[in-house]
Amino acid sequence: MAEISLDLIGRRLDAIQTELREFKFAVDVDRRDSVSWRTNFVLEVGEKLATFELRIDNRLAQMDEKLGQVEVKLDERLGQLGDRLTGIETLLRQLLAK
């Protein structure tokens, strides 16, 4: 009876070793998959950030261009206002001189 028990224990140990090898294989596969998943995730996030940064840069360039246009128009208007003020000043001097 002792031989049967030892034989049974031996088979059970072999089965446990097989299960452990399969478990180790599955863990290795999961580890490789997680590394791959993590790498893909990092690449995807990097791509999204680069795209976002490019959009922001384009928006800032557009705003800078619009601000430049506003500045030119403002300078023109201020120049016109200066000319008008000079004209009014001239008229006032002429009126005061009479």
C-alpha cells in the first residue's frame, strides 16, 4: 500500500510541475503582452500629445497673425486720429487768430 501511495504522490507531483510550467508560460506571455501594451500606450499618448502641441502651435500662430493685423489697423487709425487732431488744432489757431 505504501508503494501505491508513493506512486500516487509522484504522479500528483508531476501534474503539479506541469501545471506550474504552464502557469509560468502564461505569466511570461502576459508579461510580454503587458510590455507590448505599455509600449503601444506610451507611443499613442506621445502621438496624441504631439498632435495637440501642433494644434496649439498653429492656433498661437493664427492668433499672432490676427494680433499683427489688429496692430496695423490700430496704427492706421491712430495716425488718422493724429491727422484729424492736427487739422482741428490748425482750425482752432486760425479761429483764435481772427
